[in-house]
Amino acid sequence: MIFQFIIILAALSFTRYIIQRQTIFKENVLWTVFILKIVFSISLGLVYIFYYEGGDTLSFHQDAHNFSSYLKAYPNHFFDIYFNTASIPLLEEHLIYSSNEPRALFFSKVLSFIYLFTNSSYWISSAFVACLGFWCSLALLFELQKVKVNLVLPVFFAILLYPSTLFWTSGLLKESLMMISIFGLTYSFLNLYRKKRIEIITAFTFLLSVLMLFFLKYYILGLLVAFVFPSCFVVLLVRFNLLKQKFLTPLWLILTLIFLFGGTFLHPNLSFHSFLDVLVRNHNLTLSLNNTAEGIIVFHDLEPTVMSLIANSPKALISGLFRPFPWEVYSYTAIMASLENVVLLFLLLTSILKVKKIELTYMNLITLSALIYIFASCILLSISTPNLGSLSRYKVAFSPFLLTLILSSSWFRSKMERFEKTIIVK
């Protein structure tokens, strides 16, 4: 109990240190967001306990507890516990996730290290993960401010105030660590862009983020490698004066093809021979686990072929971005998701109508790449998981990107200036 109190006090002290040291946001704003993160992390657990009556977060809790307890009892078996779990039948038989679910098992193992310090307390561990996400988001925002690209407020709203992102990335779910990893990748790129040199901490952050994403959400890493990494590479070449403007588009297209091909080697499921089969298999598995037709996306003659994927992509894109529609709500959580989707649709249509001119500059390549990533991840996630309830959680992999692009348009930035005096320190 005393050690748990020390953990809470240390987390609060570190948060206070960060907030007081920074000179961008007003302190009361950051404390409000911090409290929201903690509240949402607790709310996530309560929703799973009393509304869903079970689910991923509670399973992660149980397995993390088993790992940490076994490590405390047999610390000399560290390697086998984390790298050869199958060799310890006494531990494996108590685990909910087996080696057949490596991504869930990996997250439980990572979580168990936090459980060592929180004495396996679900609530303190969940709050600590929320703190970690808050600290990493601030590190990203601080670096963004130093680069001076006028994106601090859009990103602030997208990652710290957007309800679904705040909810699904503030507790003991893989999405929390996934988002932290994406923050790490973005921070690494911005730091390299600003300083024009590779620092040890930046390289470590990049590699750790890549590894975390690979073991948690390898398909998200594959999409980022295929569509976002090439544009980032080109931007860095321009930044280092190694590329002329006239070679910008051709090199970007060539690199995209190369990275797209290379991404297929990240995981067997991403290979050309397996990708479509795995996609349809996951789709069929999701349907088999649903006992009702409510909240299900129905695709037409879905088959593991390129033509079938193209034919069903428009419906997948619309469903992933904006469903459930208000007339499709079937539960309390669907009502909340529907309201958020209506707001998102309004913001998106407004930003599109207000666009006056588009120029393909080297910085706009990142915008284009982000759009391709958003569309691709939305389509693929909608097809592989045609359950609107699950999709509302999985879409946090791309929704912050979309909201950032919407709010960073010149029209929205002009409207958001009125909020600056209440959020930003002048």
C-alpha cells in the first residue's frame, strides 16, 4: 500500500514538474486535460466491468497479474517467463491469452512490468498508463512547437480532447501503447527535422516505437512504412538540401513503391500471397462471433481478390469514418459514437468547402501521405472488423490524423484563434 502511494505521488510530482517547466500552454488547461485522462482511464475500466461485463482490458489485467506474480516468485526465470512462456506450464495454464494470440500476450507482458510497481492494482496501473500517454503527448506537442509549423492547437485537440481518442487510449488497452508509439515516431521525425542530426535519444525513441508497433499492431506499422515514411524521408532530404524541388514528386513515387514492397516483408500476413486471404478470414471470423446483425457492416460478395476489395472500398471508407449514423444506433455507446461521427462529418465537409487552392509542396506531401494512410487504414480495418462497436475503438489508429488535417486548414485555424488566449500562453 505504501509503495502504491509512492507511485501515485511520483507520477503527480513528475506531471507537476513538466507542466510548470513548459511555457506553451496555460497550467490550468494542462491540469484539466490530465484529470480528464485519469477520469477516462477509470471510466474505461468501469464500462468494461459494468456495461460489457468483461473484455480485453480485464483479460490483460489478469494475464499481467499472472506474469508479475510469477516473476516475483521466480525472478531467476525471467528469460523463460517473457521469452519462452511455453516452457513454464504452471504459468501458461493460468493465462487467458496463449501463444496463438501473440499481440495480446505481448501487451500483457509489457503491462506486467507496471504491475510489479503497482502491486497488480488495475486502477493505479490504468491511471499510470494514462499518465504515460499524457507525458508523451506533451513531449510531441513541445517538439511540434519548436518546429514552428502552426499545428500545436490542431494536434492538441486531436490527441487530447477528441472524446473517442481520449477514451480508448487512456486505459489498459493495446491502443494506449499504440498511440504512444505513434507519438514516438512523430517526435523522432520532428526532432531530426529540427536539429538536422541524429541524437542517441531520438534513435532509441524511433527504434523502440517501431518495435512496439510491430508487436502490437504490425499492420498499422506496415501502413505507416508504406505511405508515411516515404514522404518523411523526402522531406528530410529537402531539409538537408540534398534534393531539388523538381525531383520531389518522382522520388516520392519511387520511394512509395519501394517502401510499399518492403512493407510486405514486415509480417507474413502482409505478404502479397497472404494479405487478402487474411483480410477476408478476419472479416468472416468477426461475423461468426456476432450473435446479432446490429452494428454489422454488410459487404457485397467479399472475396480475397483485388477487384472485390476495390468494389467494397467505398462502403468500407464511409462506414469506417461516419457510421453508425444517427438512425443506426443500437446501444448507449453507439449513440455516443454517432454523435461524434456527425460532428466529424460536419467538420470535414466544412474544411473541404473552404479549401481554395492546393499546391504540391514538399510539406504538403506529408498531408497527402497522411490522407492515403487514413483512407487505407480505414478501409482495411472496416473490412477486417465489420463490427461498428469494435471499429469505434480501432479507428483511433487514424482518426487523430484526420482531425488534425481538418483543424489545420487555414479556415479552421482562423476560427481557432479565439481559443488561443484561453489555452496558449502569449
